[in-house]
Amino acid sequence: MTDLRDLYQEVIIDHGRRPRNFGPLADANRTAEGFNPLCGDRLTLYLKVEDGVIRAARFDGAGCAISTASASLMTEALTGRTEAEAEALFAAFHGLVTDGPGAADLGKLAVLAGVRAYPSRIKCATLAWHTLHAALAGQARPATSE
Ligand code: ZN
């Protein structure tokens, strides 16, 4: 179990330090901003959605390692998914970090399961997802992880 936990931490540290899909997306047609006041994490999410499918997802901003890693892993997981699949993934991910592993296969996103033990960190891990929800819903107001 220790080995697995170390592996999970390695993935989080790697994505926290070298986030994937980081930087603006020139032809984005959905964007949203997210803010987690408890930790100070801020991010802007950029999506290119065509025919209900997320063709590209990028983000920028500044936050702690957990929020950055979560956003990085999320953008990787979103590409090629329909909006409905993305919302379902959000629900499954939210369940993972609040209630623990469920039936859904979350792939690499499962590395964030450990935040469940740290309630204040759950906000960091879910910020990108709340921002995704806002972007898909077309909300103008900044998303928070509250
Ligand atoms: Zn944070």
C-alpha cells in the first residue's frame, strides 16, 4: 500500500510541477474562472467544444500542488469526451474524494483519492471540476469550490 501511495504522490507532484495543457487556448469557445478562497487557488479553464464534444481543454492560473495537479489531470481526462460524459466524470470524481472509491473507473484521476482524508484539500482537488461545470453551463460568475 505504501508503494501505491508513493506512486500516487509522484503523479501529483509531477503534474503539480509540470502541469499538462497549461496556458490559454486561442480558439476556446467556453471559459470559466475558478477561485478557492480557503487556499487561494485561482484558475481559468479554456474549452473548445464542438458538436457537444470537448476537443481541447487547457487551463492557467496559480494554486497549490493539489489544485494544479487536479486541473492538469482533468484536462487530460476531458479531451474527446462529450459534455454529458464530462459531467458524469465530475460526479464520479466528486464521489471519489468525498465518499471514497466507487464503481467508476477514473483512471489516473484516482491518484487524488487521498485528499479525502483532508477536508480542506478536497476544495483544492475539486476546484477545476467546479470550474468545468461553470464553463459547460456557460455561467458568467466565477466558480468557487464552496
Ligand atoms: Zn489549494
